[in-house]
Amino acid sequence: MKKRIGIIGFGEMGKRHALEFRESTMGEIAIAGVVEPNDEMYENGCAWNKCDIPRYGSVEELLEKGAPDGILITSPNFTHLANLKKLDSFHGPILVEKPLDTSPEKISDIVRFVKQHKGPVMVDHCMRYSPIIRKARELIEKGAIGKVCSFQFTQRDGAGMYHNFRRTRAGGGGFMVEKATHDLDVMLFFTDARPESVMMVSAQHAVGGDKPDDLTCSECAERGRCRYAKESYVMKGLKVNDVAKLNELCVFAKCVDVPDNETCTIRLSNGIFGTYSHSYFVPVPGHSRIYEILGTEGAMYLTLSREGSYEGEIKIYPFNRELTTETLSFKYDGKIHYYAGPFLARHFLSLMKGETTPFTTVPQAFTAEMLGFAAIRSSMEGSRWVELSEIVPRDLADSIVGK
């Protein structure tokens, strides 16, 4: 018997999940309906899915008339807590898009809500489902590089994220929460460690300026000569099954307050430490994400998107006199997030059937996101070391996970 999901927010991730959940489960998941106040967003979502999907005016109407078995919250980040609270009486599985919300206070309230909620709640930290990430975790667990000692994670991308609500802290929470928590969550997944403290340096080297906040690329007289104009961010030749964002807001607007270049040093439990760095003004082919993990018996490198192709690679350099290496390659079949979506969809189906428990949990997301907020505080307060305990409420100390 088919399971039916309701989707709150039918924008970028909502319409993507709608298609992925149906296709990856061979039609075992159907769409009960969506809540999307923006007409253009809704119409674009239906076009993306190549079918008409029932639309409801409120979460309450979706629950009453759509009768979903599961709910996806894929509305803008700053609305997640408000929409989750409307599901207090709904006891089916809920998937909350990451980040949980946009402030430590609202995210903490989500953790408190989930603690008392009767149904299962999971978070879309989808990279944990990706075959390349799960294989790397398996190799680390088997001792391929010995005891993990340190790491260096990097991400390089263009300014495309600044064309939408993510360009402000109020809208997206900042990229240490909006984007980096993917990487921080993977870091914690690989190490099983508990974050302790962080120190970060940040800057706006390219974005921001004095343009009107409502200026869009299509309305701008400088569009033809602007290197960051919206059309510059089409992924040419890679054939990635991505979603064309509707937003084309100017990256040089006055309201832009999210840094485009950040580096932090992180201390974890068990003596593990390392760095995370990201930038959003110079896309580097083959360097969307590169992870290096050093252990007592070798090193592991993950190149999540090899230059010239949307494929991934794990290289293991074991400690040996012959200097031998092992290379594993991964194809993503055009799926974003490194082929994570199909596995996420099938897991949520199993969750709706009562066959499993959440694989990506709220405490895991809370841990990664609080680490991101601690890094932001460090940067804003002179790049001092910030202990995680400074920003985690006392009543939620047990929700920070790791050994």
C-alpha cells in the first residue's frame, strides 16, 4: 500500500524531494499535497514534477484533507520551528530540512519540542546517506588509517548562494549553519567525537555593497558585465539533476551580511582536532569539497566532485614502505548531494512503515549546528576560542552527541 507524504514549502528542496521520493521508491510514496503560499513556487514545483499536485492553504488543511502518513518541512529555514509546532498532534514521521532553523534559540526550541513529541523526527543531513560517505566511514571503522588524529575539510563554490534568502544571517543563519553543517556533520560522523571548542576567522572579500536590497539580476543595468550575475552559475557540462532557483537577488546589496570566506580550527574529544574552510567567490573545479583525515596508520582523502566530472573518489594512503595506495571511485548518476537522495527517500519510506528509526537525528543536527554557531560567535568576538558549552543551554547539554 502506498504511503503519502505532505510537503510544507514547495520551493527548491520541496519540489526536489517530491520527485526523488516518488522515483526512488518506484511509486511507493505518493504526494498527499503541499503547502506553498507563493504561486510561482507552486507552479514551478508542479512543472518540475511533471504533474499537478494538490495544494492546501495551511498546514492544518493539509493534515485534515490530505491525510499524509509523513511530513516534510522544506520551507525557508527561518520558518522551520513555526511549522513544526503546527504538527504537535501529528504522530507520523517528520523530516525537517537542515538547518533546523536560523538561530541557536529557535534550534534549541526545536530540540525541546522533539524531546516531548510522540512521533519520530529526523533531519535532512543527507550526506550521511551518500555511498561515498558511508564507505569512508566503514573504512575508518575497520581501521584503514588507524586511530583518527586530525582532519582538514574544505569547500569552494561561487556566489550563487547569495542570490536568495541565504545572503543574510536572518534569512539563512549564515553559511556555517546553512552550508557548513553538512561538512561538520560528516566530520562528526567520521570521528564519533564530541565537539569541544572552535576558533574562526571570517571576511566578506567579494560580496556585499551598496546596491538596493530588492535589486535583481534581470533588472540590473550591469548584468552583462557582472561576473556574479545569475546566469553565470549554470553547471555546464556536468549534467547535474539540480533545481534552477527562482531567486536572482543582487549579491552586492546593502543587506548582505554573510561572510564569503571563513576558516576555523576545531577541537574535538579524544584529542582529535582539525580545520574547516569554505569560500564562496571563486569556484574551483574538482574542489567543491575535499576532505582529508589523518590517522596513526595512514591518511584518507575524499574528493567529492572530481574535476571535469560529477564523480567522487576516495584515496587511502596506508603507512607502508612500498607507498602503495588504494583508490575507490563513485558515480552519482546526476544526483545532487553525491547520490544521497535515493537512500534518504527509501529510509523515510521504511520509517513510515514502522520498520526502522531515524538515521539522521535531531541531536546529531543540533550538535553540528551549535558548533557552527560557536564558530560564528568566535569570528564576531575577535576570533577567540569559544567553548561549545557557552552557547548550548544547560537543559540541552545531553543533546550534544559524541564520545
